[in-house]
Amino acid sequence: MKVPLSWLKEYVEIKEGTERLAEDLLLSGTKVESVEKEKEDVIFDFEITPNRSDCLSIIGIAREVAAIYNRRLTVPAAFSETQKEIESTKKINLAVLDKSLCPYYSIGIIDELKVSQSPMWLSERLEKSGIRSLSNIVDITNYVMTETGQPMHAFDYDKIKGKMVLRSSKEGEAVTTLDGVERKLPSGAIIIEDSEKLIDLAGLMGGASSEIDKNTKTVVLHVPVYDSLSVRRASQALGLRTEASNRFEKKLDPAAHRYAFERAYSLMKPLAGGKLASTIESVGYPAKEHYVKLPLSLVSDTLGVTIAEKEVCSILSRLNFETKLESQAEGKTVIVGVPSFRTDIHEPIDLIEEIGRIYGYNKFPKTLPVGPLPTSELNYIDFERKVKQILISLGLQEIYSSTLTSLLTVEDLGFDSEECLRVANRLIFDYEYLRPTLLVGILLAAKLNIENFKKFSLFELGRVFTKDIGKNGLPNQPKKIAAIFVDSDFRSAKGALETFLKKLNISGFTFKQLTETSRFGKEASMVLIGTGSIGEFGKIDSSILGKFEISSPTFWFELDLEALQARQKEKRYTQIPKFPVVKEELSLFLQNNLPFQSISESIKNSAGNNLYKMSLFEDTNIKGQRSVLIGLEYYSQKNTLDKKLVTKIRGKILTDLKKIGAQPRTSNLS
Amino acid sequence: MLELVLMVLDLNEIERLALKELSQAKTGAALEKIRIKYFGRRRGILQNVTKQIPKLPKEQKAGIGTKINKLRTKLEQLLNQQAKPVSIKKESSVDLTTPGKEIDLGGTHPLTSVIDEVKEIFHSLGFSWIDGPEVELDAYNFQKLNMPQNHPARDVQQTYYINDELLLRTHTSSMQVRYMEDHKPPIRVLFPGRCYRRDMPDSTHLPSFYQIEGLLIDDASKMSDLIGTLDYFAKSFFGKNLKTRVYGHHFAYTEPSIEMEVYYPGKGWLEILGAGMVNPIVLKNGRIDPNKFRGWAFGMGPDRLALLKYGISDIRSLYNSDLRFLKQF
């Protein structure tokens, strides 16, 4: 809402400098977006919140200024003569078919007009307020709208054919508006038609057919309050917003139409020679008064500051509320009469807000909450933080990528776009599909960085989205943790994942080769705990990497965060070895694609409680045969292992290994 | 007498042998062997000799003890002397201005740092936290927050819809009523999480960004606590000399509503959050009796806090994962 300071000063005395005024308005709740100097004048641009339709006017802002500084508000007198001034056969003929569409309005005929340019002072004020000056008649309607906040429309009387009917539109009807655009209407827009066609897209823009032109002599001036929802819906459906619709879609003062009509006429008379040729018909006027009971205790309880009853009443009356103090059983109460322009005030809390903002929130004591603490939800471990910290300690960099992505990216990763959740009203292609995997953002991030870095690892924690609707009526959108290891190798990447799980105190996990090729390549496995999968780990196929301009070996994992949290166990201390640990190495040839897991399980079974640690030192290929070098550590918590016992353990391990096809290298050689 | 002679001879013999062995020892391991052989606690030679002392005739005992100790000291000194050059390698002199090796560590994203810091500050006031669905029902994002269909405060143009009922939450205020439905007052909780607005991406807007909502409900809460808490938060986050100010604003789900600004040298007053007393209608929608309980809520953007705190000028740098940016944190 643009407001020239010079115009504002017409209604209220302002002694303060521009900066001071802007600050005082802001601190009382009228937010100043910008202040611009223009020639001799200053133009304020205010952000008016949707509840304050009354502030979409110069008078409304002047009223705020008057309230802040406790000064008098002087509004222009309306035209006192409201009876017709000339005899005329011209008649108002408006039928409102559905009263709820236009519950309040004033209407009248003004004749003997001479259309010309507006005087300088008027056109300048309009231009400063961001409205183009057209002709004196149209300008006056816009001027009064800006001044009072009440939009109005002047029809050329002679262009209206027959009776005017105000009704709700049917889908597919069309109207050519003042801007020359033919608009196909949705159902439910408010329109006015004459006997031939639609002549007004009510609340949004006048129709071209009854437009004021230089030959216009007579106008029907219609000052309505429309149903705000209908205007808002039509505005959205048509993608059309105007100064008028911006006001009509809010709850307007139900009583301002009469004053606005009289005010407009009081300008048309001297500026365009207009004469009232009918009585002013006002419907739904005057509006009903209403009162709100405000217990004073509620004011201090809610705000946390005691404001004297005198000051409460003073603040309210400065804002044009009527106040009357009453003593009731539960304490003192103010009976507050609400002025018709404050369509946002219904409950005591609405008045408390008014008192708070004018009293000044910066004068409040700064206290901390003293109420009881919740006992049920406190002091739990921040699992997400723990997950992140472990990955960071393993050398991974955290990223936050976009959850919305493009069709292209989704398809590059081999997803069927039909399986992915999609927004119905995308703005641009890059933000249309909700990511089905965290790898979307992670791969894009890798692509971005490959130019500057050769080797790096990234991770992200966040939601992925599916189309399956859960019990709560929402699409399943689990949180995942995913990582990528660019320019890495199988054992390093898997080692990071295993360490991550161990540090979370998750045990008993296994890796099972996926029978089907995974989304990202055939070298992939499920990460299992028992028989339940908690995610996947693998190598990304070069055909996919190519799409992201990566050429070095790259590995990934994606795990379900909730599953991880459910599997983590309480940390318990295990006794460190009390007696010396015996270390030795074991070199084996593996036959028939024997997986390492079989080796490790066999050794664990054979050594039982005496196995302290097993590690893989080397994994090589000798003349086409896989050869592994395993480090073993034996111990006992009861006594020092003697040579005899170690020999026995080793013997059992070797015997059992031979049974599954693992040959000790030394024995093979001998 | 004979035993005594043997003992003295033994001591001389022990010394002779030990010196010979010491002179031949070249490695640390060899020295260690000698140490164990002579000084070992259980089977060390000197220990064994000492054990023999009680068996000697009375008149000889005192002298022998001293001799053994002298021998012990002498051998220990020799052992230590000889050990030194072996155990400490001489390093060639170092240019102390040579840079150390760079160590490649993982790193926390600045948004995580900011969110964690906010959580910690409010944790000290008894707040816990929880995240909720990003694809949300219109009901929780708007309707139950006192924004029915076609309410002017819900900007349809700026909301991503999946269909008529489902949308991408425009704020984490969507968690307010969800949480109230499952929890009884007193309530103190944060809702950090991702939100969405249908905006063109530029240096200050992104279609998806983060928000932290806070909610407190009890039978004693009041506006001055809200203002005091937000001031406490801002000073904890930005520094204790920070200036803050609040002014009246409007949100459909809080009343009275306020916004808070902080004074940033060189930039002036900057808005960092919106807040207010929970609207009684919202309490009712969350099945909490507004006649018994009051509450307050606030919402802030950790993205914006991160930009301010680290002097970042473009919000997009937080989300485009450039390691040259991320490695600075």
C-alpha cells in the first residue's frame, strides 16, 4: 500500500521526521516496506496484513498515526446533500439475485458530467499511490478507493441495455474487461449483466462495453461490498489481481459504501460538473453494531504486563473503539464497541493484540517461562546427530540437496516417473518430482564437485518419497541416510559402512548379494540384520556414473534411519583380555568361489570363545586362485593359552576349513 | 664359610658376565633380554641372590646386601646409558616453517550446525524436538491453523500441491496441531524441518528450505515470556551485546502476533522470526482447552540465521553442495 506523506498529513498532524514516523508505525504493527523520497514528497510503502482491510486506505493509515501519537483524525466531510438535484427519468435498475454475493451497497445516478483530465493535484496523488490517471470520473473512483479503502465502479449509463442483474457466473461465460481482454469465467465469479451481455467482472475489473469514455454524460455509480470468498476464488482462477480485488477479497467495512459514494459525488460535482439524478440507494445500511467483553485480568494474564485500566481504555478509544468499564463478579471488564471498519475484531484476544501493539512490545519485561516442564519427552539421545557425527568422523562431508528434482534426473537414475510423487503445479522443470532416493541429490553433488576434487565422500540425511499412502493418509516418506564414495575401492567403502554400523552399536549385520541388478548396478548387496533389510550397499555402474560425468570407481549406500535407530543396542563393556593374546597368520587358497563369509563363519565356529579377533590382511589372486591372508588372535579369559592349546585350536580351524574347500597355502606347498 | 665365599665369587662372576653381555648387546631387544635376565622380578639373577641372604651366617649378612645394591645400581646405570643411543633416533634438523600435512576430514553442513545450536539453546529451557511429514495434509498445514479454504492468508500461488488434499508443507507450524493431538500440556517442543514454497529460486528464495518452529503450552505462559525467550535465544546465538526489537504482526494461528528483528552492524535491523500467542482456535483444534491453557509459538529460518552468522550472501550456496564452500565450515 503506497501512501504519499503529503496526502496522509491532510487527515492527521505529523510533526515527526520521516524516519521516526516509519519506526513508530513499524513498532505499532504497521510494517513499512520502503520509504522513498519523490520531489518534495515522501512515499511510504506499507505491508498490510490480510486482517487489516481498513489499512488499505490513506484514512486507515492516518487513523493508526492518530492512535500512536494520540492526535485528532480529521476525515473529509461527505456530501451533505444526498437527495437528487435534478429531475430525471433515468432510473437505477439493479437486481441482486443472490443477496449474499453483494450484501451491502450504495448506488446512484450522476448526470451532466463532463469527462476531461483530472486536475494536477488529483492525478499526482494517484500516480504517487501507484495508480495511473485516466480521466476525471475514473480517477475520482480510484481516488476515493485509495482514500477510504472502498472500491467502486462507474458504468456509462447510456451503454447499459435494459436491466442490470448481479449474479454468480456460470462456467464458460465470457466478458471483455476494460483492458480489452476477453476472459472465460469459472463458475462462481460475481458478474453484472444487462439484457445483452456481461458488463462487469464484479470486484475485479469493469467490462469494456460500459466503459467511461470522453463522451460519457451519465454514470451509474455502484459502491458495493462483495462476498470476499467469491472474489478471491475468481481472482485465483483467472490469475487476475487488481487494486479493487485486493480489497474485496478481504472483509471490508460493511458501512463504508455510503460514505464512499457521498465522498465520490462530492468530488464529481466540482471536478466534472456532475449532478445527482437519483436518490442514493443504500442496502444493508447502517450496519449492525457489535460489542466484545474484555475482562481486564485476561489482558494482564496474556500479556504478562499490567496495564492500568485507564490506559487500556485510552488505547482502545484512540483506535476508535468505544469503551465502558464494568465491575463484574469475576473482576473488572471493559465493554468494547467495535467500529464497523474493524472487521477483524470478534474475540477478547483480538482486542488484547490491539492493546499490546499500541502499548509497545518493547516496553514489556523480558521474562523466561516459569511453567512446569514436560517430563515425558526430555533428554533423549539425538539419534540424527549421532549418525551424522559418526559419518563425519569417517571422513564424509554432509550435504543438503534439493528434495525436488527434474523428470530428467529421475529418468537418468532409471526410475519410472509414474512411480514418483510429483507436484501438480510445478513452477519450473527443475523442481517437479519428489526424490525417490537420496542418491538423486548426492549424485548431482558429486557431478558438481568432480571438476575440482578427485576423491571425496558425501552423505545426506533426509526424507525420500513414495506414492504409497500410509495409514495416516499421507504418502510414505521415510528418512534415509545415504553416502557416496567417489574414487574409492570396495573394501574402503564397505569398511566405512561397517564401522558406521559398529559405532552405532548395531551388530549382527550381513551383506547379501542382490539377485536382481539394483538401481545403480549389479555389484550391490542388501544390508541385512537377521532376515530384515535395512538398506543397500554397492558399486555404481559406470553407465550411470557416465551420466553424472564421473569416471572413477564409486560406491554408495542408502539405509533406513528408523530401522537403524530400532536396531541399535545399549553399549555394554566387555572385559578386555586379562591374559596374553596369541597372534598368528593364516594363509589360505579358496576354491570354487567360496565366499569369505563362509571362511569367517567356519573360523568363528571352530575357535569358539578362544577367538579374540580376526582380520583380513591380504586378498590376492595367485595363478588364478584366490588367496587370502588372515590374521588371528586367540585368547582365554581363564588362563594364559599354552602352546598345546593353541595347536589344538589351530588344528580344529584348519580341519574345518579344509572341509569347506579352503586349503592352507603352506600345506599345499609341502 | 664355603657358601659365603661362593656368594662373593658369585657376585664378582655375575658382574663380569653382565658387563660382557652388555658390551656385546647391540639392539634394544638384546638390552631388554639382559634387563629381564638380571632384574626380572621373579627369575632375575639379582633377585635370586637377594633371596639367598637369609641363609647366610649372621656376621656376613649386612655387607652382602650393600654389595648387591651397588652392583644393581651399577648395572642399571650401564643399561640405561647403553639404551639411550639405541632408543632415541637422532632426527635431522627440521625447517619449522614447512607446512604440516593436510588432513582430509569429513564436515558438518553449516545448516546442521545452526539447527543444532538452536536446539541446544532451547534444550536448556526444557525443549525437546521432533520432525514430521513434509508431504502434509492441507488440514494440518492450513485448516487447523485457522486458515480455512480461501482464507486470504494462505497464498495458493506459493503452495505446491500434490492434489486437493495433499501439499508440501509451507511451514513446520504444520506440526503444532499434530503434536497437540498426541501430547498434553505442559508442552515445550521444537519442530525443525524442511518446508516448501512455490518460489523462483534466487539469492534469497528457494523452493525448499528449512524452518524451526517452537511451541510452548502450559497454564502460566504469557507474551512477556515469549519476548524474553526470543531475546534470550537471539543473544545466545548472535552474542550477548545484540540488540533486538519486536513489533505487532499478524498470523492466522497466533494472536497476538509479533515479529522480531535483530540489529546487525552494517546492515541495520533484520527480521529473523515471527511469533505469537497460540490462537485459542488452534488450541481447540489440538483438543486442548483454551480456558485452561495458553501457549506461544515461533518460527524461524535456520537458512537465514546461517547466512547472517557466516556472512553468506546467497541462500543457494547452502544447497548446491560445492565442497569449496562446505569445507570452510
